[in-house]
Amino acid sequence: MLNCFRAISILEGFSYLTILCVTVGLLSRDYVFHLGMIHGALFMLYLLLSFIVASIHRWSLKVWLPIFLASLI
């Protein structure tokens, strides 16, 4: 499960970088809706998997909270 969480976190990070490329002008604005939907779905999956992995590995709030805050940056 931890490997799946890592893979989703990497994909979510790349989707965020792709949205930034649209903002900077490297990609066409025609893709904003689709990229936003993909990024939103990956972010929700990231949050869900973070709860599951935290439960399995019995992470405290002190461990989980920085992981959650890092996803917002």
C-alpha cells in the first residue's frame, strides 16, 4: 500500500506541475478543464490513500499532518 501511495503522490505532483505549465503559458489553455479534473481526482486519491496508509502504519497526527501540509504547497 505504501508503494501505491508513493506512486499516486508522484503522479499528483506531476499533475500540479502540468497545471503550472499552463499558468506560465507553456501549454495551451484548452487543456485547463481536463488537467484540473485529473489533478483534482489525483489529489482526492492522495488524501484517501494518506488516511489508509496512516491507519495501517499507525502514524500519529505529528507524522500525518506534515504529509498533508506538504501536499498543499
